[in-house]
Amino acid sequence: MTYDYHGTWEDKTGLLAPLNSPPGDSLSMTISLDWWVRSGASKAKLHVGLALYGRTWTLTNPGDSAIGSAASGKGPVGRFTREPGVLSHYEVLLVVVVVEVVVVVVVAAAVAVAIVVVAATAAAAAAVVVVVVVVVVVVVVVVVVVVVVVVAV
């Protein structure tokens, strides 16, 4: 088995399936596979499992999110897995998409402000303001729709 080296059954965070173990940890895919080969297993018969999910914890101190941080229990229930402390690959991707949409909105707002500041004449500034307002409204509507779809799923 080359996954589930660490999980919510422990009182600290850890890597689910590290290729190599971080300092102070003796569990990894490499160590496991080396053990099997040293114990006589044929390399041709060994298979590496790939975990397409992640383990989550509730941190004792939310400000300490490093590997090995103290944990008080399992993380929240996954929207699709419906299991505390487990997020599927696609649940993690949904979180990433929402964060990316927020970043796009912030960048669009910054560009809009820059355009208004750079506009040379009052007429040009007024035209730019109208365009910027329309763009911001469209972006906000798209963000709301994405958030509603993600939350509703």
C-alpha cells in the first residue's frame, strides 16, 4: 500500500502519500517499495497506488498549517464524499476554481481603476467608466452564478 500513510486517526497533520518522507517522518512510498524489494519481492510484481483524494484535519491552532501541525480531529465533510476529513480530487478542484474566480475579479477591478485613472479627458473618462461598470457587473454576475452552482452541488 502506497497511500494513507497519515490521516485523521492521528493527532497531527501529515502527508497522505509522500514519494519521499519529510524530515522526521519514516513513512513514504520509496521506503515502502524499498522494504518490499529488500524482503524479496519482485519489482515486476509491485504496484504503486495513487490516491485521488486528500485527508483534512481541524487544526488545533488555525494559524499553524505546516505539515505535522497539531490537529483536534477530522476536517469538514466533503460535499460529494460526505465523509469528515476526506476530500475527493474534484472537491479540491472546486475550491481552487472559486479562489481563481475571486482573483480574476480583483484583477479586473484593479485594471478598471487603472483605466479610469489614465483616461485623459472627461469625455474619455466617462466612456471608460461606463465600460468598466458593465464589465464589473458581468464579472460579478458570473462569480455569483459560479458560487451558487458550487454551493448548490
